[in-house]
Amino acid sequence: MKEPRVWSCCIVLALAGCTTVPETGRRQLNLMPPAKEMQHGLSSFELLKQETPINRDPAINALVQNVGQRIATVAPLPNAQWEFVVFDSTEANAFCLPGGKVGVYTGILPITKDQAGLATVLGHEIGHAVAHHGAERMTEALALQLGGRVVDSSLSQSDARMHDGLVTAYGVVAQVGRELPHSRLQESEADHLGLIYMARAGYNPQAAIGFWERFAEYNRQHGGRGGLWFLRTHPLNEVRIKQLKEWLPELQREYRPRN
């Protein structure tokens, strides 16, 4: 592909794929049709259920179903086929796939501690799905791939060693300067959306601070502080908690306790 043609493709893609994230109003580049994104989520979840042990404890499942359904009722995810499954795993994690397929690993429950802590986690993960962060990342990967081809094409006549070095440098700059910071931006956005949804569902958003403090302590105890901060895909715990505290006054106005 010739360089001008590559640039033309980039411009067309950028103009055609701009969408807006609900609540935050951030403009994003997203080229994946919602139906295709949802299908990816549904098929991936079915595969995961076949490969990962499912927890059948009635009390644990009732907790997750109750909190999850309350968050789902306030999350703007059109055509979602909501399903909440608890997986037996020591991993302290949870996720929400496109289409409303939510998985909670039992390893995170000691950290969530109560309904409000679990609402923090589920609100955050559902926030990722509402903002279509997965589709945005795939779109971004395509754009970076096209950008790499532009660099490779424009340097094709230069000294071979310079060409190889600059192409490699592009890959490093693209990852550190764009991919990873954008992932941290998405994590912060999911934090914000999660606070909104837990408040609207009747959970005090103040409880999110306690959860993330417990999660930070869990990470410290399990060696999660290693690595350079700018190579992490998630915000630093201190930064995350500071942001949450800044958002709290706004979210407290939306909080309506439920019995």
C-alpha cells in the first residue's frame, strides 16, 4: 500500500468512527459495530464457563446476583443480555464482557467485604462495557498498525540500520506514549462510571475509597507494586484514590439509599 493511500485510510477511519462515551462525554475512536462487539463477548463468556470452575455457593451467588442486577438496572448498555457468574479462583478480579456478561472470581470477595465493596467492583467493570473500551482498544491497535506502515513506507529508502531503528522506536513510543496511557485513561473512566452507577443503584460511593484502599494493600502484600509506573496499564493506587475523592461530592448528590 502506498503512503498517501495509507494516510487516506487513517483519515476516513477517524472520521467514520468517532463516538461519545456516556456520562463522561469523552470522544473516542471506535470502529467495531455494537452487534459484532456483543457477539465477541457472548462467545468468549460461553467458552470461559466451559473452562473455569463455577462456584455454586447459594449465599455467594445471591450476593453477586443482587448487587449485579441493581447495577445493571442503571447502566446504559442497550440490548445487554445480563448474566452474573461466580468463578472459583484465587484471582482477585472481576470482568464484564460486551453484552452484559459479568464474571466475579471468588478471590476478590474477601477484599470487597460487603455489598458496597462489590458494587464498587461491578460498577467499574460494567463501566468498561458501557464505554466500549474493548472495541476502542481494538480500533486503536488497528490505527497504530496503519501508522507503523506509514513509518515503514516513508523510511523505505533510508539506510537499512536507520530504518530498522526508527521503526522499532515507533513501536516503543506508540506503546508507552499512546497505548498504555490510554489504558490508564480507560481505567480512570471506568472508575468514574462505576461511582455513578453504584450511587444510582443506592450504594454509597464513599465505600469505593475503602475498597480501593483494601485493594492497594492487597497488591502491596502480593508484590503488585513492582515495575515502572509509566509501564502500568492501571493508574497508581494513590492517583486512583485521589481522583475518587475528587469525584465524590458530585456523586453524593446522586446517591439515594435503598432499604
